[in-house]
Amino acid sequence: MKRYILTGTPGAGKTAILRWLENDGHTVVEEAATDVIALRQAQGEPEPWSTHSFTEQIAALQRRRQEGAAALPGGPQLYDRSPVCTYALATYLGHPVGPVLARELDRIQAGRIYDRTVFFVGNLGFVTPTGARRITFEESLRFEEIHHDAYAELGYDCVTIAPGTLAERVTQVRKRLDTAP
């Protein structure tokens, strides 16, 4: 079974692309960071990303979701981010790579869990802040570079999904999925 990662700059529109593809019948595995943020904020922690345990929690949830999806039948699975994204986030935040994240990075590399082709959704030229997304556009560009470099460092091929309408972006992903061996 093929497992593809769809990732990119915060606010680039990847969730909208994934919702469309999911509506078309593709299996989509949800992002973990937003859920970790929402839970910890609901527990009274206004900025959960400021603690070192943040990326560890994300990596653990990503693993549980990936393992749960492994048993699902059907065609290719699309993952909303991956542990490589969490590694990039730790780098961006200046957090050390903890043991949970380190083990997860080793596991996905050794087991070749994800296809080496990664759909990297290009930024739209702006970022709309949310309760979980408190990043400026300039900061998002810095994170985008770190993010892209993390994938390259680990041997993934980032295929840029260029800015455009939602339909155009979905078509770019579909074409790559349709031509995958």
C-alpha cells in the first residue's frame, strides 16, 4: 500500500486539498499537531508549542494514527503531515529531538513507511491566523525552508503543489497519484 505525505507551510491550504481528495474516496489520515494544540489549550495551556513535550506528543499521536490506518483497505493513503514535519517543527522551535520523535524517525526510515514522493503545498503569499496557527507570513517562510530541508535531508523528493485555485491544486496531486507506479 502506498502512503503519501501532503505537507507544506502553515496556512497553505493543504487541509482543503485533503478534504477534496477524501470526498473523492481517498483515505486521509489526519494531522496530529492541531489536535495536540487544541487539547492542551482546552486544558488551560495557551501556548503548548513552548514546551519540549509538544513535539513528543505529536510524534506519538502520528504513530498511533499511522498504525491505525495501516489496516484500512483500498488505494493510496494520504497523510496530513508526518514525523518529518514534526522534526522540522522541533528544529524551527529550537526544541531538542526527544526519544519518541527520534524512534519514530528511525522507524519510518527503516521501514520505508511513506512513499519517497512528498506533496509539498506551496504557500499562498499570506497566512490567516487561528487559535492553533499563530505564525506570521515571514515566520512561515522560514519554517517552509526548514521543513523542505528536513525532507531533503532524509531522502524524500518534494513535489511542489503550486499556488492556484483549489481545483487546480487537487488536479496536481491527482495527476501524480495517477502516474505513481
